[in-house]
Amino acid sequence: MIWRKILHTGRTQMFLYFFSFVLMIVSLYGGSNVLFTVGILMAITLFISTKYLNLIAGSLYLSNEKQTYRMFPDDEETWQLTLVNDSRVPIFQNKIEFILHSNVNVKGMEPVTEHKGYNTYNLSTMFQPKEKKTLSIPIRALRRGVAKFPKLEVQLSDPLSLQEIKLVNDRIFRTEFIVYPTPLPVKDMNQLNELIQGDRAYPQSLYEDQTQVIGTRNYESGDPFQRIHWKASARMNELQTKVYEKTLTQSWTIFINVNIQSELISKYGEMNVSENQISFAAYMCQYATEHHIPFDMYVNIKTKGRVPYLHLEKGEGKQQLLKAMELLSRLNYNSVRVPMYRLIALYESWGSNSTSVIVIGDMTTDLPQYESWLSKGVGVFHLQMHEQTARVMRLGRRRAIS
């Protein structure tokens, strides 16, 4: 780790340098060996102090290996902060100061200063010559989000505390704490059981994969001619009918509309509604993973890159859940928001084929588009949210008034 060094020389040291010089001048004119010796010793002490400070400042290194801690609110992790004193002299006086985002805190340590969104902490330690020291610092998660270190610096001073060097880390500190949202339960999830023919074996399914023959049975009156297994029939001297594997598939697309309705803001507060949306989405991702349902996710927040909006590609299993939870943790409502019709256009242009579309948030502005998916056999659902609860509601076709 390469530091940016800021040297601060106090008035006391400047005065002592000047005073030692005066003593030596006076001793030369007055012929006093004692004053000259005192002046010389004082100058040597100040010189050694400066050389010591420069030596340890150039020999202290900060390990910046990537560390990612994943937590839920109220969880605790131990942050490993490693520094190395590569010099042959000890480091007596130092102060490590860092700024940490306030969705986590340092357990058992009061912040020096508190600001909106982040806190400043100080700690001190001592280094022996050629010592690599790892400090174990307990971190407690408070709420959803990603906590990083916008600032980390070390202040070093000489043994006499006459001057100080500040070592400032101008590079990105590669440690972060990802705090997942707390899932809030959603009622009536059984409504989302929209099944179509697919590639998953399911004995109770009404659909059959005619490329997967799993056996034969005796021919029965009414069996289609093309289902007769001629080779098996010849071998058994009796007509045999092919038995196909019964399959199904089920997949979800989750839309999160971060444009909150004004009546919900006035009733519950924008931050509460926003966080609840994320918590309900987290629950649905967990539910999909537990029931082996592939899902993808769209959020109407603008991003940089190939996909212009926040999007999680379709997948399933624990790895997909981790990606979804991390996306929800990083979701920042201060980002640029876009209208939902842009997400819908992107979704349709990709030819997505989910059996169920779930909209979390306001869907009134694009209701005709959602209704058009019903005629294509897609189940469209809306999360009816209250303060701490939500219920899955199926979207039905509106009847035309004649």
C-alpha cells in the first residue's frame, strides 16, 4: 500500500530548533562549553526524531486484499485489519482513523464523530520491529446496504510528540460489508403455481416430453397410432404403446417499481415503503429457491453497461439467491429512476418466457401492458402491500363496458 504523506511540524519543534541554534551561537561568543553541548544535544535529538518519523512512515504497510463479509441485520463479523512494520525500530505512538458507512458499526467502540450516512472511528496500537499485526475488529450489521471505507489513514508521531506524519490511503480500500435485507413474509404464494410444459420430470404433470421415452405399456383402444412402439411390439408379440416422461416448468420474473405512489409515501414514509419492497422481494427469492423455481429480476433504476437498467439474469439455486440478495443489498433509491415502460420494453425485446410475472410496487401506469400478457397465457400478479405485510393478488382481465 502506497501512502500519501502529510507532514505536520508543531511550533514546539520549530522553537526548539531555533533555541538550540541560539544556544550554540551564544556559547561561541561566551566561551561556554556547557551551553554549546546542550545546544548540540538538543539539535541531535530533534534530528534523530525527524529521521525516526520518516523511517517508520516509509516502512508501514497496509494490506489491501479484497475482503467481503455477508451478513443479515444484527449479525456480527470480525474484520481483519492487517498492517506491517517493515522497519527495524518499534512504532510507539500511532492512531488509526477510518470512516465507515453507518449501516454497520464497530461493536464496543464509540464513534469519534457521527454524520449522516457514516461514522468516524479511532484506535491505537503498537508495533514491534519487523512485526506483521492483524487487528480483529468486531463489526455489527444494523440495516440493509453495503458498508465501505471512504477514508482510512494512520497518524504517526515521534516519541517526544514534537511532529506528526499523516499517512493517507487514497486508493479504494477493498473491504466491504454486504448487509442483506430481512425477508418479510408474503401471503398467498400458492397462487403463483403457473405450470407449462418444460424439461423437469414431474409424474403428476399433464404435459409429456415426446423426445423422452421412459418405457412401454400394453396397447389400449384409443391410443394414437404414432405412439405404437413397433420394435417393442415385435419383441413381445403384442402391441406396445410408448410411455413418455411427464414434465413441467415454472419460472418467475420479478419487477420492482421504485417509483412510490404518493399516498403510500404520505401514509408510511418513502423509506419504509422502499425497504419493505426490498424485504418482500427477498422473501420471494428465498421462496423460489426453496421450491426450485428459476427467476429473474428487473428494477427501474438506470445503470451503466450493456444492460441499461438494473437486472438479474434468470437462474436458480443457491448461487442465484446469493446474486439476488446482493443486488437487493446494493439497491440505492438515490439512483436515477426510469419509467416502468422502459423495463417492460426491454423484457419483451428479450422474448422472456416466464410463467409468472410479479410486480412489486405501483402497476397502474402500465396496466394495459400487463393485461396484454394475460392473453399470452402468462400469469400476472401484484403484491398488495401494507406496512409489514403483503399478499399476492392475481391480475384479472377487465370486462369491456358496452
